[in-house]
Amino acid sequence: MTARFWVRHRGSWVRIKLLPGQQLIVWEGGPTEEGYFSEERSWWLEGDYVHEYYDEHSRDCDGPHRHSMSLRCRVDRLDLWKTPEDEPNLPVWERLEEQYRDYYAERMGY
């Protein structure tokens, strides 16, 4: 079984093709006006599902932040989310887990 689907990466649409046992990892990041930004995304095909793991780290004037989530989509739902005519249809992701962290706010007891 082959899974094919579209994602947005670095401002462009990219079509991903995955075979069982393959994993694709992409990264982007760099300095920002107030600190830095780093984003890593990975996809893999497992049974009838494509899985995505997203992990973002950043730092700005409010300190370090982290956002991560695990998603999955059935292979037969990889193009069911309808978008405007000039964009590809997208996967209907199911969110399995998500976490937001604001390290300075946690230290202050918020």
C-alpha cells in the first residue's frame, strides 16, 4: 500500500508519498526578531493509517515555548478535506495528543 497526500512546507504545497516502513522527517527554523523558531514534522505509514508528529520549539521576549502533537489519518481519508479550487484536498487528521508549554508562565504559576 502506498500513501500519497499534500502538506504545506516552507510556504509551498508538497506531495508526500510513503510506503510501509518509511518515515519522512522535515525541519525548518532559524532566528526571529525576538529569538528563534524550530519546527520538525515527521510522517510514517502504519497499517491503514498515516501518522504525523509535529514538534515546535521557540523563544521570544516571553521566554521559551513548545507545541507538539500526534495526529493520524486513515489512508482512505487522505484527500477528503475540501479546500479552495486552487489548492489540493488535504487529509482529515484525527488529533491523538497535543501539548502546549510556556516555560516562564509555568514557573510563575500560571
